[in-house]
Amino acid sequence: MIIKHQQQPTNNSCVSACIAMLTNQSADKIAGLYNDKYHAQEITERQILSMEGIPYSEFYPMNPQTVQLPGVYWVEVPSLNLPGINHVLLMEADGEFYWVHDPQHGTGKKYYSAQDPEDPLGFKLLSWTTLAHVPLSFIAEKYGVPVPEVVSAPQHTDAGN
């Protein structure tokens, strides 16, 4: 696991927290730059990814969910805390394992996990919509670490603990 887990600074800043985790920047800083504009629909997730120089490949919602390639997946799930609203989280895969980085984890609110957590606020992630894939090489560069070797199909584990 390369990504350093970060919590979303407000109840509606999951997009900002995920951008912060992808770029190894402060979630507060990224939320200050983009959160209000994003919620006012002045900018999109794609535009934020591009403005931050994050390379990504798009997935289309009709394709099956996947975490087969090493890298980080930008995924959308139903919010556990704001009914009727979608929530964004990251799934990091290194070729051997995958981790769920839910920016709600640690905020005192409900969050998704890769495994059945003992924490009553945690819920095992069973289904998601994959929207984008970010290469592991980009993440490794941002965190100043070598790219892990690809071993096999990823297994799940938890992040943010």
C-alpha cells in the first residue's frame, strides 16, 4: 500500500479528500481549492483530475467492476451517511492485494471497508461503480516510493486503520 489515508474534512468533501490522497497533498488544502466549486457544479471530477495533473483512464458504468490492474481506482458508491447521495472512495491495487481508502474512515461516521470490519461503523464494500484508473507509477512518484512489482490478481485488505 502506497497511499496515505486521509479523512474528508467536511461531510461533503470526499472528492477533495480522494484527490488529496492521489496527489499526496493535504485534504484541507484540496477542499479549499475545489470543494465549493465542485458542489456549485462549476467544475467536474474530470476537470479536477486534469488540473492536478493526474493521469487516468476512464471506465464506463456499464462495464463490470474491476480492480485487476495495478493502480488506484476512483470508484463511486452509495453514501452510507447521506441517503440519496453518491460517495467517492479509492481502491488501491498493487497486483497482489487491494485496499479500500474511504475518506469517511476515522471521521466518526459510517465507512466502507475491504473486509468485514469489527467496527460497527464499518461496512464491507460489496459493489461499486469504477469510474477511473490512475497508474500506480503516478502514485509511487507522488509518494516518492518505488513501484511495487506486479505479482497476481489482487486480494482485499483494509486501509485507514
